[in-house]
Amino acid sequence: MKSRNSIFRTNVIYGVLVLVPLAVIVLLLAKLVEIIDKIAAPLNLQSATSIIGAFVLAVLLVLAVCFVVGAFVRTRLGSWSLERFERTILKQIPGYDIISNALKGFAEKKTAYRAALVQLYGPGTGVLGFIMEENDNGSLTVFVPSVPTLTVGSLHVVSRDRVTILEAGSLDVSNCISQWGSGSQKILGSIEP
């Protein structure tokens, strides 16, 4: 009974994490279309073309706002404000750190979490994972996602000698995992487990 409740709760949480941002974007676009429609009404622009134009304009406005906010957070004041906001509010949300780091890594064209081949079960067998943290004692905390779902998996603390850091980026390894291992030759090359 407990496992059913746990599975139900986990599925609901993942659903919320996916749907809430999408709902916010849809509501924002709908509100912008409504505002643009009210502005267009006195100009007698009520045709289907003007509605499509209003939607395109709303999308462009959202992109412009995202660009301005993105430019602001790259300034000293913006960086300080975002860091404080993240520390006090956003980091309290489960999973925020992982999603935030992944998005920052993709935006800056670098690896968010380093991809690795981990020998969990001894030599000759390796699993794909991501190095989450380097610990003070020299060990590494590694997340090994379940195939094909990247957001579910297991966390392991392993000695550094059991981990081979891959040249492939996080995005390539993520794609390989989500496609049941297809493309592993590209990311592994001549590395042996």
C-alpha cells in the first residue's frame, strides 16, 4: 500500500513539474493575446489574420521579456538579485538545482553535469551517469538515470578510480540514455568499461 502511495505521489510531483511551467507560459500568452486584441479592437483589426498576428506578437513579446531578463541577470546587480532569489525561494523547490544547472549548461554551450562511465559492478561493466559533485574525501557523487527516463535513477557515491569522465557532453549522453543506448558508440568511442 505504501509503495502505491509513493508511486502516486511521485507521478503527481513529476506531472506538476512538467505542467506548471507549460501552464504559466500558455496563460501568459493568452493574456498577451487578450491585451493585444483589446489594443487592436479600436483599429478594427478583428480578422483571422490579425488574431494570428496578435499571437505572433505575443510570442515575440514573451521572447523579448525573456531576453531583457536574461540580459539583466548577467549584470552584477542582476546576478546578485537572482542569486539571492534562488537561495531564498527557488532552491527550496525540489529538483530546481538540477533543472537550473542543466539549462545553464545548455545556454552556455558547456556541460552542466559531466558525463561519465561508472564501473558500479566491477571491471568490464559500466553504466552511463552524471557527476553531480566531487566530495572532500576524493569520492564522486554520481547520478545514474534509469533508461529511458532521465529524471529517475539512483545516486551512488563511488571512488574516483571507478569513474571515467567522457568527452561527450551531457546532451549527447542524455540523448543516448533516452533512446535506450542508441548512439553509445559515438559517446564512448574506444573507451572500455
